[in-house]
Amino acid sequence: MQKVVLITGASSGFGQVMAGYLAQMGFAVWGTSRKAETGTADGNYKMISMDVQDDASIKSAVERIMAEDGRIDVLINNAGISLVSPLEETPLSTMQTVLDVNLSGVLRVCQTVVPTMRQQKSGLIINISSIGGLMGLPFRGIYSASKFALEGFTESLSMEMKPFGISVCLVEPGDFKTSIAQNRLRVDLGGNSPYGNISAMVEEVANAQMEKAASPERMGPAIYSIIKKGKPKLRYRVGSSMERLSVLLKKVLPGRLFEKIILNYYKL
């Protein structure tokens, strides 16, 4: 039987790559986006409107999928936003927006889809986190916080879903050449901010690294491999060897030494 896959945030970047690849591999794929018009993308997967900040929008999209395909076998929570801002000058409302998309949005979609998976007694939920969810990054503290929270959320969800035959896992990408830099939120610091030049320099380093990063096309085969596994691991890291090494270094090095490595990386 053809597996039905729901992917949030599928209009660009990782979501678009995953949708196209999984459709090519024979899955019935539904991609979602806040601005999507009902129809098809690339002729092999369906796009549907869904705003992860809107309960009614999520409910409507899931009902549409169930009406046409009758089940959801795989949920990939990919929708997310990034933010560059010094913590001291980040408005609370901006922080709440990032958390609402990156964490509460995942919860809303899970709460809508899980009842279907429980009835099926099967399912797979893949939450797209980040290497930034394993280490705090300067001037991306709110983004890191949202992904740290998603890590803990997913650990808990995994244990809660086991009695119902539902598997849950995390994918933690490093830097890839996607549109996240162009789409990230920014805070207007004004001309008198003590952080202005430093923040701009950090963002410049991050953008330069992203320009040299690998193509997001790698995410398609990576996600396909996870779906095909009978019992997926809890975590999968997708990125350069240096990024994967950095996670190990954080575990074994003294905290201040690892902090110094990060500071040097960002030329701070």
C-alpha cells in the first residue's frame, strides 16, 4: 500500500526537496505552506494551504488529506523560522513568534495528526531540528532555544507514542544552502545599539558558510532512508563531518573551551 506523507513548510528548502524526492520514490506526498494554492507541484505531489500557527487551518488541511487518501503514515514537521538578534534587544513578541512556529506549531500539527495514527496503530513522526538545537549559537539564541525545546519535546513524544505503534525521531541538519538566510527574522537594532557591528559580523560569517554548504538535495535520500527503516533511531544528524564532530566535541570538552571554539568560528 502506498504510504501517505504530510510535510509542513514544503514550499522551499528542505520541505520542497523532501516532497519531490519522496514523491519520486512512490509515496503519496502532501506538502503544505501558508501561501500554497491547492493544486500540484512538479506534477507528482500535492500542495495544500496550512498555517502551523492556526488550529483551523491545520484541521482543514488534515481533513482534506483524510478525505482523499484516508490515512497519514508519515508526518514531517519541517516548517520553521530563524532569527538573528542579540538576546538583550530581542522583543518578547519576536521571541514568541519564533517559539510559536518552531515549537507550538509542531505541537498543533501533532495533536491533529496523532489521533489518526493511533487509530491506524502505526505511523512515523519526523521532527526537523538543527545542530543549533544541540548548542547555543551567538545572536541566534532564540532560534537555538526553540530547537533545544523541540529536542526535549520529541524525546517525550517518542516515549508517549510507543504504546500506539507510532515511531518518533529527530533530524538535526547542519548548514545547507537553502533560503533560510533570506527568510530569517531580524530585529532593527538602530544606530546606537552596542551589538550592531558584532551582530552584522556574525551574520556575515554564517551567510558565508551557508554559501559554501552542501545542497539541500541530500535531505531527500536521508529522509527516505529513515522512513524505510522498521525501527528508526531517535536522532539523525545530516551535515558536514565538522558539524557532526562539533556535537561530539561539546560532549567531551570543558564548557569554556568549547565556547572559545564557537567564538573563534564567528570571529568574536
